[in-house]
Amino acid sequence: MNPLVGETKSRAGKRVIGLPDELVELLRDHKAAQDEERRRARQLWNGGDWVFAGLTGEP
């Protein structure tokens, strides 16, 4: 559990959703760019596995 986010209120708060193939591809490209940012930041990266993060990994 991420301490910044916490648990959902109920089991209904966790569900699988469908995404268009185009969006999945954009998210994969974004992750590749973020992996490069992580590599460049090295020890400055404080990432918490966020999809959208600052240059050092914070939300």
C-alpha cells in the first residue's frame, strides 16, 4: 500500500477497466520516457511507481 494513497473504501473501488489500444501504446511510450528520466536522475530519483511524476519521481 502506498502511504500517500491508502486503501480504497470498498472492494468495488478496485476494478479492471478496458483501455483503447492507442492509449495503451501512449502509456508504454510514456513509461519508456520515464525510465530514461529515472536513469538520468540516478540516486536523485525518489519514485513511488507513479504514472505521472516529476523529474525526480515524486507525484
